[in-house]
Amino acid sequence: MLLSTAHAKTHDHVMPKIPKDGTTMTDLIRSIATDQKHEAGQPFYILDLSTIVRLMDKWNHSFPNVKPFYAVKCNNEPALLTKLANLGANFDCASLLEIDTVLNLGISPNQIIFANPCKAISHIKHAAAVGVNFTTFDSKLEVDKIKKWHPQCSLLLRIKAPSDSGSLRPLGKKFGALPEEIEPLLHYACNVAGLKVVGVSFHVGSIAQDPTIYREAIANARAVFDVADYLGIPKMQILNIGGGFRSTPLFEEIASVVNEAVQDFFPDPNLKIIAEPGRFFPETAFTLVTHVIGKRVRGEKIEYWIDEGIYGSFRPTLYNSCFVGIKPISMKECCEIGESTIYGPSCDSLDAVAVDIKLPELELDDWIVFYNMGAYSKCAGTKFNGFDMLSTPTYIVSTNST
Ligand code: PLP
């Protein structure tokens, strides 16, 4: 692994001096962990910006006609957002604070979609005040709120994805208009409230497993465009294919299904296609380094306590343990492999990060490294039990991975 640049600062943590060319990720972790600038024993993240560059290339190659609006909820690390903006991404914000986070980086309000179909009035007013003029809706009441507080806003009708059981985290129960609601909603929004509905949006659910659900959703979006034509609504121009992507080989398969479906159902070359990828960009770019703060030996089994847990980066409802790689870094030369459990620091017995896994024996002050930790991790952290898992520092590097 070659370190090309190592710069930047996040949360007031200056990047410590890191080793030069030829170093491995383990060398890098050791050097940060033992650097005097790093607070001893504190967990930390490493963000590799070169992964983001590589993933944006991959996106542009697979989806040359789909503009990514990165879903800020997935990971709001400023250095990540800045890099994505520099690489040409726009942003999906779900709240007032996410909008401000993006705007405070100097990004234009025109680059933001307020992609939350149910927004508090104060958030709608804020969007109007700062010039975020693009949002989604899936209910009549939302139309009323937008009409009253932000009537200039352009809208996408969020529809329920047809079979989002094809993804690990379906969203269709909570979000999206049902087929029978589409005509009355379009009529109400455009012909009664006089708002501009400019397109359709869907999300097949996070971690999509079955590419064909995108095709079904695009076919359903086509039907909505047809209803709009029938109602005499000014021609809609935007199709938002949502998120659900990961940087795995399935991504190319999904892209080819989506591209083909767009050609089949939307031959109009003027259609603008956007997406809201979350997990795709940060998941593999972030590595979390935790610290062994306790140990107990029970017969053959060893239990460890680390300084990150389910009230921090390991929220079980959000991150996906099956994608995470675990690597212990021991200060000892050679250690025996044994059955181990890793607990988080809180006094909640549910706070277990990994149960009955094989690890070499570790000691106090050793490190346990978790790879692929960039999606829905630190941003979901809390201060539960007095453990502040919101301020874990992030060190930013740019490597050429081999
Ligand atoms: N857009 C919306 C409206 C979402 O609710 C989500 C995730 O919940 C995303 C985009 C990002 O999804 P993913 O991380 O699966 O790409």
C-alpha cells in the first residue's frame, strides 16, 4: 500500500506522521495508534479517499447517465462529503441538519434533494429559506405543508417499490405511495394545490439482493408518468432510482438491469435520471480501529471489552455485521487462536459486537480492527451510558491499494 498524501483534519485531529511507501494498513494503524498526537487508547477511523475516487469511477462507468445524489445519512464525515462534491456528486439530505452540513461545506443548495417524504414544518421552512427547492412526497398532508411553506419547490412522487423484499432492509412499509394512491395524489398536488411534480422516485430497500426489483420499480415509475400525462400535468422529466447499491460484483449486474429498463420504459432522451446511493461510497472506505480495554478468560473462551459498541458504530439495526472484516493487532509476536467474544463498553448486556469468533489471544491495549465500517456506523452513534461514541476521530489518508 502506497501512501500518496496524508493530510486533512477532522474533528480537530491532525493526521499524525505516517510511514512512507511500502507500508501496509497494519503499519499505518500502528503508527496512528502510537503517535503522540493520537489520544492513547482512543478508537479511531481511517478514511481512504482513494477508495472514494475508485468508486466514483466505477459509478460513472456503470451509470454514465445517472447522477448520484449521495445519501448523507449513511455517513456525514465532512472530508467524505467534500471529496464526493469534488468528484461531481450531488446530495440527498433528509433533515435540516443534513442540509446545513452540506451547505456549510460550500456546496450549492441546487445540488441537494430533500429526499424525506415526510418533513417537519420547520425543516420545510428552512429548505425554503436556504434555497433547497427539490423534495419528495407521498401523502396529501405533505402536499398541504409544501403548498403552505415552500410552494416553489419541485416535487418527486415517491412510490412504494414493488417487491422490496429483495433487499436486506426494505423501506416500502414506511415510504412510498401505493398504486391506488397515485392518481389522486398527482391530481391533488398539481391540479388542486398547483405544485410542480417533476418526476418519480423510489427506493427498492437498502442492500438490494435482486437486480430485477429495479426493473419492476422502473416499470411502475413509467406507469406513473403515464398517469401524469393522462391528467394533463406538464411533462415530468426526472426519474430517481434511489439507493440500495453496494460496491460488489452485483453492482454491475444491477446497473445493466437498470440501464436496460430505462431504455425499454423511458426511450425519451430528455429524461434526467438521478440516484441516491448511500452505502455504495463509504462502506469500504472506512476502517475502524478499536482498543482492548478489558479481558476475561472462562475456560476455553476469552471475552474482550473494546471501546466501541452497539451504541456507537455497531448499531445492529443499521450496520451489517456480515460485511465487516475483523483483524486483531497484537503487540505480541505470536498468539494462540481461541474462541472469543467481543463486548462493547456499556453496561447493557446486549452490547456485544461479535460472539464466538476465532481470534488470536489479545491483551490489554491491543487493537481490533474492523474493515468496511463506513456505512450507517459512526453517524448512528450515541453517548449512552456516558460513552461518547459520536466523537471518534477520523484520520484521512489517500492510498493506492494493491
Ligand atoms: N435515499 C433514501 C430516501 C433512503 O431512505 C436511503 C436509506 O435509507 C438511501 C437513499 C440510501 O440507501 P442505501 O444506503 O441503501 O444506498
